[in-house]
Amino acid sequence: MSECSELSDLRAAWRWRLLPPPPFVRQPGYRRPSSITAYAAVVDGNGCSTIYVTCEGSIGTYSFETARLDSHHRLGWTHSEEWKHVGRWSLPFKGGAQYVPEFNMWFGFSAFSPGHLCALDLSAMHHDRPPTALQVWQNLIPPEVEWMCIPVRFELLNLGDGKFLIAGTFEAETTGQQFALLTGVEMMPCVGDDRSLQMVKHKCARYAFTSDAIEWVL
């Protein structure tokens, strides 16, 4: 089979399709869409891609297997599309966690310390207990912002080569004015330790919005 034919077959296999609804939408206490507090994607050594989703309250964490390598399948992939209840515990981060191949870790913001960046290993998810953060770094919010403003949202942008941009959205308690705080950081391996990282803070810029409300940064 030629390379063009293989590419055509691969493109033909990609299509929009309706996925089965997650079972937690029928659980008591589920409120759409605010109930989802954390999510991440994990690809194991066999090429199996799995999405993990945490819901607030006692619903816990569910997994969704999207695709698995299968030598008997014509294109090498099969879609299991099956939801599973992983545990009643919650993932230890808030929002999305991103996989960074340079360090073989996932990075996100701690669920227990708002604004604190953390590194995790999600490659071996245990059903009886949640993963733990390998490292949690200092809060990068300036003191004058932390004491006078309410954090609204944090986003992480991976720039590659161990560099990241942290985008924080805040609201002033007295005036209600919103602004974005962009901070550049760099992760560097610690000498003599393959797993530990040192975070170096670079430039920080603040952008105020006088009349518009911020829905999303980056």
C-alpha cells in the first residue's frame, strides 16, 4: 500500500461521532457543567489513550478510554469508548493538567493551594488512592495582588524547552475591576536528582481591563 493510500485511509477514519454519555451525569448531586473540577489525558506504553475526569462532591473520578492499538484492526486502532469509575477520590489538581514530554510529568495547578503550580505522575493511576503531587512550587501571585484581589482563573501554556506561561485572572475586591497577570517561568532539573525540578521565575506583566469582563485568557 502506498503512503498516499495509507494517509487517505487514516483521514477517512477521522470523523465526528456521538460518544456515550458519562455515567456520572445520572449521579445524585451532579450539576452541569460546574461539577467537573479536573481533567487530564494519559497515553500508556501500549498506545492506549485515556481521559480522566473528576467531579465535585462524592461523585469521584471517572476514566474514558478513547483508542487502543490492535494488531488485528485494519488501521491499527480500535475505539473502546467505555467509561469506568476509577474511585471516589479526586485528582489533586484543579482544571486541566498538561503532559510535558521533556520531564515525563503532568503539570497543573494544585487543588489545595490556589495558584500553586504542581508536577504529577499520572502514568500509574491506582484505583484505591489518587495520585500525589511530586512537587508543588511557591505561589507566584505578588503580595499586593494576593491580599487585595480575588483569583478567578489560572491557565498554563507550555512554550516548550521547559518554559511556561502562567496566566492568572483576578478581580479587585473594592472596585470589581478585572485584570490578567502573565508570568513566565522555566523548569530546570536539579543537579544530582533526575526527578526534582527547580522553577525559575522570569518576567511578569499585568494587563488591566476597565470596561470588559475577562472570560478566558490564552
